[in-house]
Amino acid sequence: MFDSWLSNQSKKIRDLIWVGVAAVCWAIWRCRNDIIFNKSKVNSILQVIFKGTYWLRFWAQLQRDEHAKNALSEMRRNIEIIAIELVKGGWKQNYHLQ
């Protein structure tokens, strides 16, 4: 399902989406390492999500292309908004990451 949706996007957008996926994977990996090696606790899934959006914010600043920078920043904002709303009251049909 994700693959067919992704194949309908332009190459630039696909590349940016993969940056977002990498940020989430990196955040999960870092949280996992904190739990295993530092014996820290994750109190909420929001911690993991916001670590991912931190990396998106950081990687957005590293982009040379202004369109890419803006797209990653918008993706980050949308993920944060959706995550907060999910915690508050559940999924709504009008949520879109892009």
C-alpha cells in the first residue's frame, strides 16, 4: 500500500519522504539504545515521535534546496500536530502528512 502510494509521488517528494522515514527509524533506534544502555524509560510514544521530528528539523536545516527545506519543515509540523491530536482524542479522517 505504501509502495503504490509512494510511486505516485514525484522523485523529489519520494526522496523527502524517505528522509522522514529515516528520521523516525533513527529516533526509534536512539530511544531503544537509551532504554538498553542507559536504563532510561520512555514515558510516552510522544517522546519517540518528537525525537523523530527533532531530527527532521535538524535535517531540514541542512538542505540546500529551499523547497526541500520547507517540505521537511512542513512534514515535521504535521507529524507533531497529528501526534498531539492523537494523544488528545484519536484519529480524525482529515489528517494528512502531506
